Amino acid sequence: MSATHSAEQSERPGRIMSGEMAEQPAVLRRILERGAPLIHETALRIAARAPRFVLLTARGSSDNAALYAKYLLEIQLGLPCGLTSMSTTTAYGARPDLRDVLVITVSQSGGSPDLVASTRAARESGAITLAVTNNPDSPLAAVSEFHVDVLAGPEKALPATKTYTASLLALYLFVAGLRGEDGAAAAGALPDRAEQVLARQDEIRRLASRYRFAERMVITSRGYGYPTAKEAALKLMETSYIPALSYSGADLLHGPLAMVDNISPVIAVVPDGKGGEALQPVLDRLRGRGADLVVVGPAAQVEAASGGFVLPTEGVPEDLQPILEILPLQLLAYEVTIARGQDPDAPRALAKVTETH
């Protein structure tokens, strides 16, 4: 390879994000092989403390991972969960009674000051604190009683990709551990399935062409797929700058449906399971309005829409499907951004570690 060609490759827009997306099957394998036993041990130690409530603390992509954990905890353990409003602690100085409360803080870097401050305050208020990060040496890990390393390796592109799916799998294994179960067996097919999805980038490139000039997008789902819809919208906004609005299918029917017409692009993330069944009336309404509807999900749903991406979900439980659902949508954000002449590695006005206070 010539030096000129090597330089061109190194400067190719999106090369870092592309490379990190491609690492995801290997990251998932690493978690299952190396991380799962440690996560299980941590979960058993926390389960022995019998938390009565869970608070989830995060920002950005990690907030969407935390929402996924909320579904897992409420559905599978019956534990009530809430999403932390950090300003109540960091700006207003509130100190709620958090005895017997599990506070899970999810952060790729573990470096944002508000996450560290709110976690420290939670621990001082009696909480059981768990940090889920990609950096075991981070300030967040240091102030937390327990830590889970998502083992994604360095992530240099500004849009989070491999750290997001790694966080999902780590949280799945943790919740399985709280139930006293080994979740690694159920998740064993994920790395191979992820490779299958990522190998179909040409399909996504063709799909992306219809969004090159989009002025806005709507992404919807229900159940376990809802965090995927939120994360996909975030990826599209931060890379391509397209205003992408994410809604639960139920919320979409409560008003926002009025803005959907036959030129409004809608992407529906349809889980193969109860979430997809709950989304069906929404899909029917969208088709009735002549929406430009694309589906990510089972083959039958894709065939009934005006295009989409069939996910290989056979034998994958619904609660693990979000790890596969987001992959084509990461690729879509990447391909739309490239088609619009922008660099997904370096979105304007963003930094890798966002220091909110």
C-alpha cells in the first residue's frame, strides 16, 4: 500500500467510528468470557443486601443503557426503579434517605463531575452504589462501593457504539446475577449474530440514501425496544444533525402522531415478543396515515412496511434483542452522515467526556 493511500485511509471520515462498530462482536465475546464471572459475583454480593428500590444515574447514551436496565429490573425482579435527577443533589443540595436503595451509575468514562458528585452523595446517604463504566480507574469507580467494567477497550470516536452495547450486556448479566442465574448462556449467540448484522452494511447504505435529505425523523418502539429508539435518535442527531424524535409507541399516539404524514420518515424498532405485539396498533395507525415507515425487526413486520432491516432474532430472548437492534441503527447513523458529507468521528461542538456539573 502506498504512503499516499495510507494517508488517505487514515484521514477517511468516519474511520474511527466504523472501526469501533466492527469491534462489537469481539467486545461481546470478551464480556461473556472474561467479564461474566466477575459481574455475577458482584450481583450476588449486592443481592445479599436485599435492596428495596433502584435508582439509575446516567447521561447521554449511558442514560439509554440505564433505561434498558430499568426494564430488566422492573420486569424480571419486580423492583421499582427511578431515573435520578442529578440536579436535586448537585445544584439543590438535597440529601434523600437512600438506605437499602441500590444506585447504579452508568458512564462510559466515569469522569463527569455530576455523576461522581451524585454517586458520592448517594453513598453518604446510605445507598448501595454500583458504577458501570469502561474505566475501572475512573473517579466514578473510586467513589462507588461496587464496580462493573464493561471491557469495551478504548473508544475514540465521539459517538458511543461499542461502549453502549457492552453496557447493555453487562447490565443484562448483572440483573441475571441478582436473580441468582447465569445469564451468559442465554447471551451466548449474541457475538455471532452481531457479526451477521454488521456484515450487512451494504443493505444499510442503500437504506440510508432515503434519509440523505431528511429534515426530521421519528423513531418509535415499545418495551425493551424503547431504549433502542432513544439511542438511535441520539446517534442520528449527534452525527448527522438530523432532528430525530424518539417516542414510545403509546406516547406517539397521544399527540405527536399528528405531525406524521406521507413524507415524514418513521423508523419503528419492533421487538420479536410482547413489545412488538404492543406496538402493532401504532404500526397500523402509521400505515393508515401513509407514513414513510421503515421497520427494524422480524421479517413479517419488515415485509408489511415500506422497507427495513430483518434482524436475526431466532432463539434470542426479547430482553437481549436490544443489543442486536441498535447495530443496524448505528450503521444507519454512520451511513447517513457520510452521505451528507459530514464526519461521524467528530460531531461539531461535542467532546468525548462531557463534564456536566
